[in-house]
Amino acid sequence: MKPDPYKPVKAEILDVRDETPNIKTFVLKPEIPIPFKTGQFIQFTVFGEGEAPFTPSSSHFETEKFEVTIMKAGRVTEKIHGLKKGDAVGIRGPLGKGYPLNEFEGKEVLILGGGVGMAPLRSLLLTLLHEKEKYKRIVLLYGAKTPDDIVYKDEFSNWRKMGAEIFQSVDRCETGKWQGKTGVVTCLFDEVKLNPEQGVAIVCGPPIMMKFGTLKLIEIGYKPQNIFLSMEKNMSCGIGKCGHCALGKFFVCKDGPVFNYSEIKDIEGIWE
Amino acid sequence: MWFISDENFKTFADEISKEYTLYFPVLKETRYNWKKYQKDDEISLDGFRTDLPAKYFFYATQEELRQKEKTPFAVLGMRACDLEGLKLLKKIYLDEPQDPYFRDENLIITADCTDCGENCFCTVLGKKPYAEDGFDLNFSRTDGGFFVQTGTQKGNALIEKLKELFIKATEEHKYSVSRRREEILKKVSEKNNNQEIVLKELGEKIEKNREVFEEFSKTCVSCSACTNICPACFCFFLSEGAKGKIRYADSCQFKGYARVAGGANPRKELAPRFKHRFLCKFSFRPQMQEYTGCTGCGRCIDGCQGKIDFKEVILKVYET
Ligand SMILES: Cc1cc2nc3c(=O)[nH]c(=O)nc-3n(C[C@H](O)[C@H](O)[C@H](O)COP(=O)(O)OP(=O)(O)OC[C@H]3O[C@@H](n4cnc5c(N)ncnc54)[C@H](O)[C@@H]3O)c2cc1C
Ligand code: SF4
Ligand code: FES
């Protein structure tokens, strides 16, 4: 029989970390390594219960194990949140096309993230920092709803030390324990001096943030072909067969999930 | 090119059925349906397409995805429209990574249509009621038997193996078949008022049109009859449950089809969902898979619970 792309590889949960009240990071060790490229995704099977797509959030230079950061959003993610260290799960992948790192080389790289959309961006950031001499500059703008909703809270200072310039905002803060900027993530553009004409920008977050973030990038001078978006669509097979993830003529699972904006900007309803 | 007499044709079917589970079309009142061949069944290859498309021989509407023994099957009397659909299905299922459950160990024997169904409109799309490539063997009715063409090595080998049943076709056979083909082409064309469209233009017009889809979708009840019965629709849902992975036929016409967690849904409204089917068939698939997702078989018109005439929709879009 030919290899079965529907059959998951068994993986063990090595650790579970709470990021926010509804987001957890799972450290997974698959029986057979899954050598992904940053930006590619995997299908996560809870045996007997369901399957859902996620992007690894760890560096692709780490190959023995990898991490996924998962927000509780419905039936399957609820089951995933119930899993413990030592449990066995299934992984299919790597799937789709990742970030075109070669197009980022020698350039100023701007990473724009919102909420749990930071998951693939963390993988990207760690991957870039691993070879940071290849890039002119690495800037991260990250926004979350409230200080409690920030993922990877303890890691930001480390990323700064490793060489990333980081700016953060929260939409609102009632407790007064936030010293930084308040407002939607696009307000951070006032904080940082960028060189849009020569730069690339990578965006991931909730649809509304992706939309306004992208429009803002265009407004300040980024070229559509230099803006890279991780698109989220309903997925089932993950390998370009079931039709679910259609985005215009593309199957997001196979032709994406990373697209440059010029490829998809004319498709009706891309932000829905 | 070969000829097989009506008498030898019976033996041919028997021989095939020794190696393959053989399916063929039978006439029930005015419509055709697939039947599993048993010895002494009468096979006529006259008529037009069956009610159900041939695609469900290649994958099931519901199937557990686990290793199992595959029994090779043969379809004798598949029509050109089903073969067209199969070309797209193969492109999807057998593109890398291949779907190991797609039943590709088979024998495809097409037959020219000799009649035309109430809603057949292949000629409107510039397609023909007989197959020209993509089959292992093609049978064309002629006087006293069939004119037989081979399309693959497998087809050639089969003729070689059963060579006592075939003779070399004559110029007369060839001529008679081309006459019959002209006739059936004319019949289908006339049934469709000799209308013919340029597929590429249709794709572009569908993209720009909104009104026609809003108008025609009004009676759509999102039942999925059209996509289930289509020889070229391939969508499915891969489910994980107590029995592992199960693949179910799915439909872009269901409201929840494209819904993502959190409730966002690019096609929650009826009209865009209805239009998506046309976009997929005439714009997206030709651009990405090189094949049109509609073959003009007209089954979706037969089956529509909302009495929507698919052909009327595309003609209306084409004319505006
Ligand atoms: C490429 C990509 C990367 C993503 N990366 C991340 C990430 O890194 N972190 C993150 O938090 N989120 C990520 N998401 C979003 C995440 O996939 C969804 O939040 C998740 O699918 C929600 O699943 P749910 O079952 O909890 O939600 P629900 O709303 O209950 O279900 C959503 C969908 O899950 C599918 N499903 C439900 N039950 C089954 C079943 N039994 N078998 C198979 N499928 C079933 C169905 O298609 C259903 O429409 C990503 C999405 C995509 C497309
Ligand atoms: S068969 Fe008709 S009513 Fe049913 S989903 Fe298709 S177009 Fe709508
Ligand atoms: S998820 Fe099945 S085609 Fe993309």
C-alpha cells in the first residue's frame, strides 16, 4: 500500500504550559520526526475525538520535538486542553508551504501579531533569530486584548536579548498593571521607525487585525508582494483534496497557508 | 482499431468478469442504472449516462480509511461525461500526496452515447457525447457489433489476451462509426438549440456576476443533491472518531462547510454559497487543475430539489 497521508504519526506530550486562561502550549515528541519549515502546519488528532490544524510555534531548527500553542475555541480544542503530560496524540504533517525565508534575507523583517496568532510568529521569530546575521533587522509588533491575554509572557525579554526589537500593546487594561501602550496593534506603528520600501512584513492574528494590519502596511508603503499572511480557513484533509479550505482558486492547505498579499488581494471576502 | 461482433461481446464480458468485478448500465423504464454483472446478464451499451455517476466506484460516499484488500473493478459502458469528471477526480486524488484509498486498479471501458437524456448538455460546453481519450478501451456501436479503440497499454494488452474475440476493424466500420457520431452529436446539439459557449469566457463572467446567482439561488434548499450526483465534485469531510478516520462525501452547498472556529464563515449566505459551486467548476479548477468541473451531464438538473436549471444559470450568466 502507498503511504497513507491520512494516518497520523503517534506523538507523546512531554509538557503542557499555560499561556493564558484559554491558551496552552504543548510540547510534543513524535515517534518519527516531523521536519517542518516555519509557517507550515500540522493536523493534531485527539484519537477517537477529532482533529484540528495548528502551526508549530517552535523554531524549525529544533527537530526532535516541537511545540504547538492552542487556544480553546470549540469542540476539538476543548478536548486538547484536557490532555496531560504523557498522553499520546496523533500528528499529520508537515503540511502546506511555510514562510519563504530566502525572500526575507538581507531585509528588514517586520512581524505583526495579534492574540494566539503569535504561535506561528514565535516559530518564525525563533527561526530568524537562530540565523539573525542573515537579516538586516527583526522587529516584532504584538498586540493582545488585555495583559492577561498575552502569550509567551516570560519570553519577550529573552527575544530582546537575542536581538529582536519588540513593541507591545493591549487593547484595554482595567487593572492598571500595564505600563505599555494601550490601543489596537496598529497604534504601535507610531512607536517605531520602519523602512517599508525595502522591508518585508509578516502578519498573523484574528481576521479583523489581519485586515486592518495589512491595510495599514500598504498605507505606509509596504509592497503587496512583500506582505505575508497566514490564512486561516476551515480545514479537513490538509492535503488539497477535500475542498474545505478554498480561498478563491487556492486550497489554503496546499497552496498556503502562507500567501503574499498580492496573490490573494483580489479574492472576494478574504478577511471573512 | 478493432471490431467485436455482438456474439463475441458476450464472451468478452464473461472474460472480463473473471478478473474484475464488472459494472454496466441497465435500462429501467426510461433511465439507466449501474448493475453488477452476473453470468447471462444481457448487456446493451445503447443509450446515455446513468442516474448515478461512475465516480462512486472509485471512492465511497462513506468509508473507513484503513488498509483493506482492493478488488479490481471494471466499468463497461461509462459515458464521455463521466470520464471527463474522472479526469478531474484523478488530478485531485492522485496528485501528491496520493490518496491511497482511491481505487485506481481498474479497467475503464467507455461507450459512445446513442441517445440523449432530457437534461444532457455536454455540447453546450463544447464537449462530445463520445470519449476521445482517457479510457482503456472505447466501444462504439456499429452494425453487428462494436468498433473498439484502445487508449492505454492496459487496453492493448487486454485485446492481445482475448485476440480470438476481435478482428481488425475495416474502413467500413470506421466510416459507419463516424456517421453515427455525427448523428448523436447533432441530436444533443439540437436538443440544446445548438448553443455553445466558450468556457474561458464563462469563467470570467461568473466571477463578475452577482445578480444571476442571487436570482437563481432563491429556491436552493442547500440539500447537496447537485454535488453528490455530479461526476466531477470531489469534496469530502475527514472525520476522526471511535473508528479512526472516516471519509464522508461533503458539499460546499452546506451552510457549515466553510465555517471556522469562532463562527466566522465566508459563505454563510445562500447566494455566495450557490455561486461558489459555479466558480469552482468554471474558474478555480480550470485555473489550478486544468480541468473544468462540469461535464454537461445534466444530473444536477435532474436532481435539484429547488428545480434550478444549472444550464439555464450558466447560459444566463454567459449572455449578460
Ligand atoms: C493553518 C492553520 C493554522 C492554525 N494554527 C493555530 C494555532 O497555532 N493555534 C491555535 O490556537 N489555532 C490555530 N488555528 C485555528 C484552529 O485550527 C481552530 O481554532 C480549531 O480548528 C478549532 O477547532 P474546534 O474543534 O475546537 O472548533 P469547532 O468550532 O468546534 O470546530 C471547528 C472545525 O473543526 C473540525 N472538526 C470538528 N470535529 C471534528 C472531528 N471529529 N473530526 C475532524 N474534524 C473535526 C470541523 O471542520 C469544524 O468545522 C489554525 C488554523 C489553521 C487553518
Ligand atoms: S440540488 Fe438544488 S436545492 Fe439542492 S443544494 Fe443543489 S442547487 Fe441547492
Ligand atoms: S483542507 Fe482539504 S483541501 Fe485543504
